[in-house]
Amino acid sequence: MKTLNLKRIKKIISRFDKARALVVGDVMLDEFIWGTVSRISPEAPVPVVWVNRESVMPGGASNVANNLATLGAETSITGIIGDDPLGRILINELESKGIGVDGLVVDFERPTIVKTRVVAHHQQVVRIDREKVHEIPREVINKAVAFITSKLKDVDAVIIEDYGKGFISPGLLKKVVPMARRLKKIVTVDPKEEHFSYYKGVTAITPNRSEAQNAVGFKVKDDAALFKAGAAILKKLGCETALITLGENGMALFEKGAKKPLHIPTVAQDVYDVSGAGDTVIGVFTLSLCCGATPIEAAHIANCAAGIVVGKVGIAVVTKEELIERVSAEYKK
């Protein structure tokens, strides 16, 4: 990124509040129990956590929406919640952040998905998942599709966040993706590896290394395998861009028609928690595209955002000010 125009990158980030995005995906509530550990339980070889406080925040697809809203974008979300107190808590959390929740549909057959993380001394001790994953009633999906159809003309991009909980299905995407593309909307996907066949025709996809290698059917152990995997994903989906995240090794960007991929080293200074980093990547990458960035510029900006959030404990978001400060520090003219 040393060769990129820093003034232009800052201008792209400054435009984030002009972007309008719709998040479609598996919504959930993230619950945190914060405490300290000073001894091992006499009942079993496990730590005893003394609880200091508890907190909640939007999780899953809701975390993507939170990232977008925190960066100033006009944001709406559609997904499924249960008819329960936790679903109402999630709605309140989203509304408090200015996120449109009219697209949330109640499924009376399943509870709101909740992930509870116990954190002590800045480290996650255990995670407890409460969810039921089964086929979603057709009338629930139809309500979501109707909302998406009504909303598409008013957004610049659709972000599909697939956590494999049942909402993202071939039936939904076969209606939504072609419709969005006909309207010339950006469609990006944070994928579930076993669902890659669902995503044909999207603009861009952002798998991690594990998701990418499971999608192509071979291990990605070196650059040669990585380049082969990226090319295979572009061909398989017919998409314009694939951004494969590589953890501590940064990212690799594959573009349709490009002679070779671009490797972007990580800019993370400290890594405390990688939870939710993928949500930040797809959110910032998509917002950047909405605001006129090339895929290369968007990938660099998203890489900086990921470097910030992994340095925070728990599911975290990045602010526009933090992002401008990081790109300025990392990539001076």
C-alpha cells in the first residue's frame, strides 16, 4: 500500500457515511461474562471465574451491521429471531445503534441464537452456544424475501453473512442475488464452506483459508496452492473478486482478469481476540467498494480495520477515526 494514494484512501473512508447497505444473514446475540480467575475448582479441573460484569452486543450478521453503522453507513438488516426476551434485547441493541430492524422476521419455532463467552484476564475461558438449527418455514423466508425486494432499490450493497444456521439457503439466494445484480448493486458474501454452490453470481467473496480450501477440495499449504484455490473460486462462482483472509499472514486478493493475486501482509500490532474479525473485513471491504474504491484499495482498508479489531478483547468494531489513524500510520506517502 506504500504505492497507494493516502489522500485518496482517507477520502474513501470519509465517504462511508454516504453508503447504504443491507445485511442479509444469520443474526444472533453475543453475551459476555467478564471476570477473574484465581483458583481451580475442587470439583473438576476447571477455573473458577469470579464475575465482575456482564454485557451483550449484536453478533453474527448483526455484528456486520454494527460494524457498518459504527463507520457511519446507513444500515438495515434482515434475518430471523425468536419470539423471546433475547430477541427483543437484540432488537433494542440494533435500534440503539441506528440500524434498521424492519427486516427481522420472527420464527416461532426456534429461539434467538445466543453465544455466551466467559472472559477472564483478557482471555476467553469458554463459549456456550444456544441455538436450534432446522429448516425454516417457507412463510418466514417469504417475508424476508419480500422485505429485501422492497429495500434493494434504496441500498448500494447487499452483504450476505452465512453462519450456516439455516437462513441463507439456495431458495433465498436464487431470488435475491439475480435481483440485486440486475439493479447493479454490489453483492458480497462472507461464506460457509459447505454452501459455496449457493453464491454464484455475487460480486465478491471473503473466505478464510479454511473455508477456501474446503470449498476447492484441497489443502492450501503454500502460495502455489493458495493461488490455485483463489483462481478456482473465481471460476466456480463467476465472481469478480475473492479476498482470502490468512490470519497472521494477512490477505490474498484475487481479481477476475488479473495476471496474479496480491498478497497484503497483516498490520496487526497485538492480537488479543480474532472473534468477529471476518465480520469487520467484509463490512469495511464492501463499504470501500460502495465509496469508489478499487478492490485493491478496499482490501488494504479492510486489512487495516482487521488489524485494529483483533487488538481488542471480545467482539469489537472499528471507528472511522481509528481507521484513518491506522492507515495514516501504516501507509504514509
